Amino acid sequence: MGNICCAGERDGHSGQSRPRALTSKQRSVRKMGKASRGDKFENQFNNLVKSLGDGQWTDPDFPPEDSSLVDRENARNPNFGQGVEWLRPDDIPSLAGEELALFHDKIEDNDIKQGALGDCYFLASLACMTEFPDRIRKIFVNQTKNEQGVYGVRMCKNGDQQLILVDDHFPCKYDTPVYSRANG
């Protein structure tokens, strides 16, 4: 594994910026910053779950409705997403009788099954991450299924770590999830 780098020094010969290695003190400060953000995310998430009590959470930015899948006025295929029913895991008939969990035993590349959505680039990157299962587990604030149907996911946008909240509504057709799903 190489040095952790950041933009910095200028190359004396070409005048171009070249990366410089972080000192061990800078690396530990970065790690502390990530840990404190993680704690902040866990606190935010736990406060939300407590505020819900026995209620279930629905993502206001991605509601379980047709408009979350397609903008009918501008869609190339206006039939895309028709006939989709949004269900929570306990209500999906094809999953009846299965032990539902966020993670079962091992995390493997063949756990991912692509559905009707053209997101193979994203699923392929997740499959690559399965070589580091602990990193995948660290993405999730909560490690187990919860009755409130809310999950905290750590994602980076423009290099800044953010807490993304998602609910457990899945678009389904014919009693099974229609887009990507677990393969096991």
C-alpha cells in the first residue's frame, strides 16, 4: 500500500504540483476526524430511531411512489416502472419464511444480483469491495435489521463523508424485488 497523499509541494523541475506524503501525525488526525464523524453519524441515526418509537420511517427524498423511479414526462420509455408495488421486506411474498438480515455470515461478490436497473457500474464496484468485507460493514451505521425500517449509510460526496438515510421500501413486481437484490 502506498503513502497517503494530498496536494502540496511543487516539483522544482516542472513547476507542477506533486503529491506529498502525510506525516504520521496528520494521518492520525485524519483518522480521529473520521471517527468523530462516525460517532456523530451514529448519534444522529440513534436519535432518529428513538424518535420513531414503534413507527416506521419513510424517506422523504425518495418516497415509495412512481415519481421516484421515473419522470414520466421526460422518460424515453414511459412504461418503465409501471406495475411496481413498493413493499417492506416483511411484506414481500417471495421472502416469506426467510430470515431477513442486513448481513448473513460472509459478504461475497456473488451476493449481488442485478435487476432491471442499468446500474451495473455501481454493483460492480460493490462486488469489488467484497474483498474487504469489514469496509462494507463500516458503510452501514446500523448492522442489523430494525423495525423502524431506517438504515444509515456512510457515503462520500465530493470527498466529504455524509450520512445518508434510506428506508426499507423496495420496488417489487410479481411479488419479488424488481431491481438489484441479494443473491442468497
